[in-house]
Amino acid sequence: MKVYRLKRQFNEFKRGTQFYLISESEFIGVKEFVLRTEDLTNRISINESELLKNFTLIKEIF
């Protein structure tokens, strides 16, 4: 599992909020990622460009 941190405010989430990458999928070259907040109460679905622009990889948990 990968842990990401928000670089800047995104939707209603504040900068620095941590997210777990729950799933990633690709369909005809379009990647989609599902992230959940650290407390697992909120979920967002974003594309690859939004992930690269707004999130930083913190660590990978095996």
C-alpha cells in the first residue's frame, strides 16, 4: 500500500492531509486512482494528472 500527502488544497481537503492508495486501474490508457483519507472516512477518485500535480508519495507499506 502506498501513502500520499496532499501538496496543496484539493477539493475540500487541506494541504498535508495523508491518503492511502486503495486501488489503481487503467482502461484504454487512462489511469484512475482511488485514495482514502488516513482515518478511512473519505474517498476520492482521481486521474493520473491530478495525482502527480497534487500529491507526493510518502512511503510504501508492504
